[in-house]
Amino acid sequence: MVPLTVYLPGGILLFWISREISHRWSLRRKAKAFGCESITNYPHLDPIGGLDLSVQIWREFHRGELSEGMRRRHEKFGPTFSTNSLGQDCIYTIDPENIRAVTTDNFDCYGKSAWVEEAAKHVGNGILMSDGENWKRSRAVLKPLFARTALDEPTLVEPHLQDLVQVIRGNNGQPFDFQVLAARFTLDIVTDFLFGKSTQSLLGGKAAEDARHFLGLVKDFEPPSGTFIAVGALAWLELLPSYRRLLHVVDGMKAFFRSQLDMIISDPGLHSQSAAPSCFRMMESDGVGVGQIQAELQNIFFASFDTTTALLANIIGILSQRQDIQQQLRAEISYLNGNPPTKQDLGGLSFLRFVLLEALRLYSPVVSHSRQATRDTTLPRGGGSDGLGQIFVAAGATIVWSTYALNRSQRYYGQTWAEFKPERWKTLQPTSNRFFMPFGSGPRSCMGQQMAQTEISYMIVRILQEFPVIASQDLRPFKEAKAVSFYNTYDTDANTGVYAEQAEDPN
Ligand code: HEM
């Protein structure tokens, strides 16, 4: 008699193989019915669970090569190919036509991916983490609110910029970790915008201590969240032993938000101190309940804080290594004679705009996106031998697109795709081309795009005005950190980093 230890695994294996064959057969039939052509399949070693690729992605994440791994796979298997991700269909694409189909043309056929549901349990069901009717409601509440606040942006930034300058000055030309300062600077601005009261984490005192503790929690939260986004359910294998600690980190972050809210609720006069009406006050006067306000504010925080911090840090990192670009920027802003730029001034600084666009191309904070099909549908490209035919997408399939790989396509950026070359934007029109979308596209595109661009452009101009030299002693190439956004691992090295020289005192 066959022993159970042989019989049982054999039975399970047979079940999975027959299930996989029948699934493939059904996909082929439906694809035919939809008039679709066949797609390139990733050559899995484990065609049933796709474990080989998941483990590879996991390793790439830990080696700081997650995005580069995606780029290399696209180079090898083409702009669109399908994989098996832990038994689920997954389509990787960097074809802009497919990305537009998912985000815009067939918007109703997709929802956010499964990991977002898990994140929403902790971060709250707000704009970033919701779908369907909930998302529509959030977007409708926040849209007019963003329109009202964005106008005052430079005045919102300047006080925090002064704090930043003061901290850098206090360093007396010694190296400092700009990633840490960028995080404090961004937190101070975003809390001003959300609550009408800044944490002033760049300065000292009790409030700054609490804020820095909160930033520590956010930093602890980065690697596990990044693992989750990279490998999905497989991440539990790594995260389970530290799950209690993770929950503690999440609770700490929520408590920080609650304490900020309690503070402004208990002091209705606080709104008069900020340069613009805060998100909280506007939602409060629109009649939104406190619970929902907290969820929305947490969601806006997670959408804005990490992205802006990463881009700020990355741009200062580039400028500190590229004195040639710094010189061109200094020449362009010299007409301001050291006066802070207005919003109108910022709009006229074309080289600054090119630098920002190039930074968004090569150092885009959001390196990849995903959506899950909620019903059977199609994508316009990736089928047949030339890849130009329509392909079938089964309900439940995940579509992943890497902005990192798309922004490094030789097809769109020529032989110099790997170079940081702001001048390329003289001829490339970001608004009319269909392949550049650092703020996403379609109905769920970034709500803070204008704010982020103003804040970052303003900070660059003001830092250059305040410090005649920004340089780095660390010339190692960028290495992707284990995080959600595209951070450089090396920026956190306290012995290296960026330093700024102060202007000579004319007296
Ligand atoms: C350099 C900075 C930023 C970048 C690169 C960026 C990028 C993005 C991208 C790509 C999306 C779309 C995500 C998706 O399709 O799933 C998004 C969504 C969003 N962003 Fe930003 N963002 C930045 C800064 C900000 C700021 C400063 C705010 C607000 C103050 C903000 C608020 C939002 C919100 C609320 C959403 C969700 C929109 C929705 O789901 O309807 N972002 N952002």
C-alpha cells in the first residue's frame, strides 16, 4: 500500500497541476472570445506557484535592486509579459498604451491591489487606500480643498525653509545627512498644511521630540511595507516574527495623528496662525466627521510625505555631485538677487523645471504601480509576435507597471537614457508625450502634484541662494534603499552625505 506521506503530497501536486492546466485552457478560450492574441510568458522554473520569480524579487529587494531587476526583465522579455505570482496571473507592462488603458480608458475595470486592503486596516480608509464609491466620495471632498490651499504654497514653505537654513548653518560646513533634514522639513510643511500647526521638528523642544519620534516610527515602517509591496503574501514569512512590533509601530503612528487632532480640536484659534486654512479646518467646516478626517489626513500624509522627502533628498544628492548643473541653476536665478521667488518667478525658471523633470524621470519616488482587474477585460498591446496585438486580462489578474523601467527606455530617451541630462526636456514635452507620468495618470492621478512641484522648486532656489556651495564627499552611485519610495541607501550614512558652505560675511 502507498504510504500517506507519498500519497498526500502527490495528490496535492496532481490537483494543482490539473487546476493550472484547466485555468490556462479557460484563459485561452476567453482570450479567443475577446479577439486577443497570445502574450509572452515568463519562463518560470515553478510554473504552478511562480515561486522562483517571487523569491528572485524578494532577493532583489534586499539587495537594493528591486527596480533594476524589473528593468532588466523588461529588457529581456519585452515591454509586456505575463507571470505567475504565487498562483495568481500577473502582467508586467511598460507600454504607455497599456498603462493609460488601466488608469484611464478602462478605469472602471480595475481596483487597487490586494495589499492596499491590508494597509487600509492600519492607515485608514481614505483617498489613497479606498476604491469604488468610498474613493469617489473622498476625492469629491478633497478636490476643492486642494484647489483652495495650493495657491498659498510659497508662503507656507518659507518659515520652514528658514528653519532648515538655520539647522544647516549650525553645522558649520560639516557633512550632514540631508535625508533626515528633508524628512523633518517635509513633516513640518505637511503638518502645517494638514493641521494648521506645524510640528517644527527642525527646531528643538518637546513638540520636535514627539515629531522626531514619529519620524523614527515612519522609518521603521518603511522596510516591511516595501517588502509587502514587492512580494505580496510571501512577505508574511519574513514579517510574522516581528508582527507585534510592527503593530506597535502602526499604533504609535496613529496615536501621533490622534494627538495632533486632539490639539487642534481643543484649540479652535489655532487655524488663525497658519498661512492658509488647514485641511482639518476645511473638512471640519464641510461637516466631515473626526474619524473620517483622521483617515483622510493619514492617507494624504502617506501619499505626500515619503514621495516629497525622497525627491527632495535625491535632488540635493544630485546637485551636490553635479556642480555643472548647480552653476546653470545659479546663473538662472541670479536675477532674483537673493530675494525669495514668487510662484510666478518659479514658473519662468525653465532650467529649474528641466532639472525637476529629469529628477522625476530618473529618481521618481514612485517606482512602480499596480492594479487588479475586477472583471475580464483587455489591454491594447503585448499580443502576437510583434507585441502590437490586444491581450486578455482575466478578472483577478494584477497589472504591474514600473515607472523606473519606463523612464529608462532607450525607445523614448535614446542612447543617453541613463544620463542625468536636464537639457533633454527642451525638446521633450512632458504634457503632450504619452510616456512620462511621474504623478500617475487618469482619475486617480496625484492630487498634490502642483504643491509638490512648487515646494521642491522653491526649496532648491532658496537653498542655492543661501549657500554658495553644495557638495558631497560621497561619490558612490545611487543604491535603492529597502523602502516604499525611491530613497538612496547611502544618503543615511552619517559620515558622508551632503554639506553646504556658507556665504562669506561681507563685513
Ligand atoms: C514628488 C512628490 C509626489 C509624487 C511623485 C507623487 C506621485 C503620486 C502618484 C504617482 C500617485 C498615483 C498613485 C496611483 O495611481 O495609485 C499619487 C496619488 C496621490 N497623491 Fe501624490 N505624489 C507626490 C506628492 C504629493 C503631495 C505633496 C500630496 C498632497 C499634499 C499628494 C497627494 C496625493 C493623493 C491624495 C493621491 C491619491 C489620489 C487618488 O487615489 O485619487 N501627493 N501621487
